[in-house]
Amino acid sequence: MTLDHALYLRFAGALLALLTPIVIYLLSGRSNRLAGVVSAILVSVAIMYLFIAGPLFVLNFELDQAVTAMDYDRDGIWTPEEKKQWSAEDHRVMQMWVGDGGRNVFGYLLSPIFCLVYSSVLFSVAYAISWILGKLRSHS
């Protein structure tokens, strides 16, 4: 896999993560019991996290491979002579590798919180709409 493919995979994973609660809500049978709702939310959070962390792991692996290849003498240090030989793509890879703090902090640490809040809000809205429609149907 190339670095560009890893970036596309990360984007696809993020889109799938955003769709996960909707799919789980539609497949869960819309239980009105609290335990059913909480378990659906927790399953949603776990799957969303896998969709975010999995591609991020692949991206970090590809970045590490690309950066390691840029150390021509394999001493773990990029000398000025090595840096002169880098292409524009190599500079882009190095910039991505150095700027990994936000990617890793969000991807591994903050995304479970985001997933929990996102899933909870979507499930709450979906159940509220379902409850309102049920009340409207029962009065008709």
C-alpha cells in the first residue's frame, strides 16, 4: 500500500465511522429498553473506533516506512546532505510525519469520546423522532 492509498483509507474509514450509528440504529430493531439502547450505542462506538483507529494505524505504518527510506545511510539521523537529496514528495512525507501529534491525539485518544457523543446524539434524536411519530400515530 502506498501513502496515498493509506490517506484514502483513512478518509473512507472516517466516512464509514460517521455512517455506523445510522446503520446500527436501522439494524438494531429499535429497542425502547434502556439496556438495548445503551448496548447499541456501545457497539456503535466500538465499530466507529475501529473505523478510525485501523486506517490511522495503517497510515502511521506507511509514514514510518517512507521516513525510514529517506534515511539513506540508516543511522537514524537525517543529515543536511540527505535532506538535499529529498524530493518534494519526501518533504511532504516528512511534514506529515512530524505533524502527527494532532492526528494521533484525535485518532487514538479523543475519537472514542467523539464517537460516544456522536452516537448518543444520533440515537437520541432517532429515538425521539420515533417516539413522536408513535404518539402521533396513536392519536390518529
